[in-house]
Amino acid sequence: MQKDNSTGTPSTPAARVRHRRRSHEVIAEDGKANGNDLLVHDSNKYKSMWIRAYSSIWMIGGFVFIIYMGHLYIMTMVVVIQIFMARELFNLLRRTHEDKQLPGFRLLNWHFFFTAMLFVYGRLLSQRLVNTITSDRFLYQLVSSLFKYHMAICYFLYIAGFMWFILTLKKKMYKYQFGQYAWTHMILIVVFAQSSFTVANIFEGIFWFLLPATLIAINDIAAYIFGFFFGRTPLIKLSPKKTWEGFIGASVTTMISAFVLANIMGRFPWLTCPRKDLSSGWLNCDPGPFFKPEHFTLPGWVSQWFPWKEVSIMPVQWHALCLGLFASIIAPFGGFFASGFKRAFKIKDFGDSIPGHGGITDRMDCQMVMAVFAYIYLQSFVVPQSLSVERILDQILMNLTLEEQQALYTKLGDILQERLFGEP
């Protein structure tokens, strides 16, 4: 009977009363009217707003500076964010007492994380690294050989971690160890795999990273402002402070911002040009048809009320509307998912690294969903699907040895000479 009492069941009448009161308070908190948690009813809302605004200014300023520095710095920022997110989520289910009995077990989680990072970024950046060192024959052959066996290297690193996990299984700790093993893989799939699409978008052109990320920030800020001043109707119980007024106001603001920002960002080659290597120089290229303005003449009745007789619209602005629609309607469900997740673990935020915002994960929940959609949309509706000279050259440089490339060059020269001059 003593063991039963140690499991948490109160033994004295006073303890039972306190236990029932705590349980009742938790249930009442979950079941109470959602409207009591709205920002308009929060007496400390102005203080929290200023803290949140101060942190936002610092984040936006740092973000703009990194965008100015270029592709490699943006990629580094994404990697750092992923590491901080992983640390917050690893710590969420960490138990210090169990970890002390399993020396090196926390290192195993990071082994899986960096193995996944090597695999994903190796596949994303392999061709660009090859393009960067093409002029150095020794480095070119070395890197080409490494990338040829890249998948095998990552697989054996993962198998090493798998064997490490099996060999460290400890009696009476099986449940905790397997729970941590599953939790680590969920982080890799749900967090790391999704946010790695961000890096792919960066090298397709900073535009395809910056616009979606900016739309998520605008939607979040607009929802906060509209809910702060006008929010009266609760939206969803998972997020008690979300309101329909904030949701609708943010949606309209995001759609307008998407159309306008696409026109502004599309004017800068530095943002629209894809990066084919890992250098850090400024880019200048043909922007392509999506970033070339098309002029439309307005009807006569419009010119009577407004000074414009024609407008110039880039085709990419219509695509931006699709991104804005997703950012305002679908992406917020990433935040709702995170809210439900935090409620399940009875935590307010994933961390406290950003004053007024919580942890890094709290700011990236919607960004991850948006990054995947932006990549899929870009590859499906924007990037031409037909083979191009650049794509063929990329495959040749990546998959053929130097001798095979020379043989291909000679054979192609013979074929062209035969077709042009009729000589074998």
C-alpha cells in the first residue's frame, strides 16, 4: 500500500481536497469560455506588446542585414535556427535523472541530427560546390569522389548511430530510451526535413525565400494588431487569443502585401537570380519572363478618378497571390498545431530565447509549413520542367568523370560537324 501512495495518490483528506481543487482548476481552464483569454481583455497587453515590438525590431534588423550579406549567410542563419529548434525540442522530453544514468545518450541524438544534416545539405549543395571548385582539378576530383559515395557515407553514419543506440540499451530504461529514439526521428522528419526546403528556395533565388518568410511575418503581425484592437470573436480553442477579426484582417493585409512586395522585390537581380555556386559575389542575370513587367491600359472611367492610365504588373505577382493565400489561410494551421502540441505537454512556449515571443520554435512553426509549399509551388508552376542546357551540364559535371567528359566532348563535336557540314 505504501507503493500505491508514492505514485501520486493523496493519502490524507486535506491532500485529497487540494488534489481535487487542482484538477478542477485545470479542467476549468481548458473548458472555460475562450473569450476570457482575448487580448482586448488582457490588462497587461500594452506591456507585452512593447516587449514583443522591441524584440521584433531587433529580429527584423538582423534578418535584413543577413539578407543583404547574401545566400551563404542566409543558409548559415537557417542552419543555426535548425540547431536551436532541435535543442529546444530535445530538451522538451529530457529527464535529467534518466540522462545521468545514460552517459553519452544525449550525444546520440545530436549524432542523428548532424547525420541528417550532412545527407540533406550534401544533396542540395553538391552541384554548387562542384561548380565552385571546377578550376582546381585536385579539389574537383576529391569532392566529386566524396559526393559519389555521399549516400553510402550518410547511411553508414546512421547505422553506426543505430548500433550505438542498441548497445547502450539499459535495463529498466528501455521505455525512456526508445521514447527518446522515436522523439529524435520525429524532430528530424517534422522539423528538419521541412525547414531544409528553405535552403533549396534560397539558391533558386533569394526572392523565393524572402517573400514567403516575409508574408508569414506580416500575417502574424497583422493578426496580432487586428486581434489586439478589434478581436471579439474567438477563432479556435487551441489558440485562445486568436480571433476571427484578427484572422480576416491579417488575410486581407497579407494578400495586398504579397502583390505589392512581389513587384518591389522583383526589381532587384540580387534577389531574383539563382545561385549556381557557393561564392558570395553579387549576382546579375536575365530575370526571366516572370520578372519582366507587362503594361496594362486601364479603362477610361478609372482615369477619371485616379491619375493612372496604365499599370505595370509582373507575372510573378499573380504567383505571389497564391503564396499570400496559403500564408494567410493554410500556414496558420502550423501555429495551431504547435499550440495543440504545447497544450499536450502543458507548456506555454518551447523556450524563452526571444523576449515576448517564446523560443525559436514558436516563431518557426508557420515558416516550416510555408517553406515546403513555396518549394513545391516553385518547382511545379514556376521552374520550367523541360531540360535546359544548364541542367544537362550540371548532370554531366556531377555524374561523369573527367575522361568521360572528354569523350563526350569529342563525340558531340563529331556529331555536330556531321550535321552542319555533312562530314563524318
